[in-house]
Amino acid sequence: MSEPIYRVRDLRLSFPLLAQKPLFGAAPRVEVLKGLSFDIARGEVLGIVGGSGSGKSTLGRALVRLLEPSAGLVEFEGRDITHLDEAALRPLRKRFQMIFQDPMSSLNPRRTVGGIIAGPLRLHGFDDVKDRVSQALSQVGLPLAFRHRFPHELSGGQRQRVGIARAIATEPEFILADEIVSGLDVSSQAQVLTLLERLVAEMGLTLAFVSHDLSVIRRLCGTTLVLYQGEIVEHAATADLFAQPQAQYTRDLLDAIPLPEVDAAWL
């Protein structure tokens, strides 16, 4: 068996409660992630699911080191990245990328689509920037003419495709997608999920998909990790989790999935 792309051991992350800071001394801290341990296999599509405040987005940001863990181990491709400073992280960032929840706030409104996608490429020293921008647009199904447009000229689904194009332009090994379809209509959701499935297969990506929507997780993810109050309550193959959930919290999440109720009078 090949080495996992991520190894996480006893991961803990806490934030200071500045509103409760005493006049003298340090502010009390609230622990958001409470000793998480798991692996992510190369090529895996992992769903990270939980309710509001469960720590799922915090976990994702810790994986790509937008947040520094308080304790524990985060290992990427055999290298400990838990406490690396930004200078040491910079060469690694082209290998793990993130797609954000709200493309309108994560895309610079003053830059064209081409400039947005080119930004990470120039930052990481790629030479063939123009060609890579064109390739990324093509991979996400957007016309090359879109490189001259601004974010406000695009629909929500098109903006999210630009965010995906920016993430894949550096040809990363790992992508974190944080609630990226939650603001889209059902049709756009389906198109984005289909696009991600294709990109994972074509590029050999490893994907962590953060969502509160188990129906989306079921469609996309082979493995699912369920978080509750900063702890892992279940980690299993998605098909097994839906068929035979082991944790009560998982069963509660499954029961909360809205199902259509057909009025017998309509039949």
C-alpha cells in the first residue's frame, strides 16, 4: 500500500476568547479540534461533514496550513508541516490548493479572470503562464474569451468554475473544497460536482470536500469523516456510512436529509 498523502495525528487547534480576556494575563482559549487522527490516501475523495460549529472548515484550513495547529501532527507527503513558517510553506503551496465557499469574496473584483488564475502561477514562478491560464479555463469548461471578463460579469456557477480553475492551474496533488456548492442552485451544483469528478479522474487529484449536505457527500465522496463538536464520531466508506451508520450523530444527520413527500391525492 502506498503512503497516504496526509497523515494527521492527535490534531488540536484552539482560539483565544478575546472578549473574555482579563485585564492582566492571557485570554482563555476554546478548543475547536480535539485530538483528531486519520489518514487521507492518495487519489481519495474524502467528505468532511458535520453541523455548524463542528470544526469541519477549521480542519480543512489546518490541512492546507491556513491555520496553524496548537498541537499534534499534520504530515503532507511524508513532511511535517504542522508548524512550518510561511517561508517554508511557500514552495509547498502550489501542491495543495483550496477552493473557497464564496467565489465573490475570494475573487479579486478589480482583476480579470485571466489575472486571477495567473496570480498563483506567477507567485510560484511558472513560465508558461498564458498557456496554463488557457488550459485551466478549458479544463473547467469556460470559453477562453472569459479571461478578459471580471467576476461581477459572471454567474455564480461560472465564478465558482473560475475558483476551481485557479486551484488546478498549478497542478496540485491535493485540493480542499470548502462548502463550494452551498450557494448554488441545484443545476449549478450538479454541474460543479460532475466537473470535480472529472478533474479528480483526469488529474489524479486527492480531494477533501467539506459540506454540511450529506446528499452532496454521497454523490461525490468515496470516504466520509463525520465531525461533532471538534471530534471524529465516524470515519467510513460513504456507502457503508449511509447503509449502516454507527454513531447516533451520523444517524441524526441522515434523518435530517429532506425527502420529497408525495401527496396521495396527486396520484
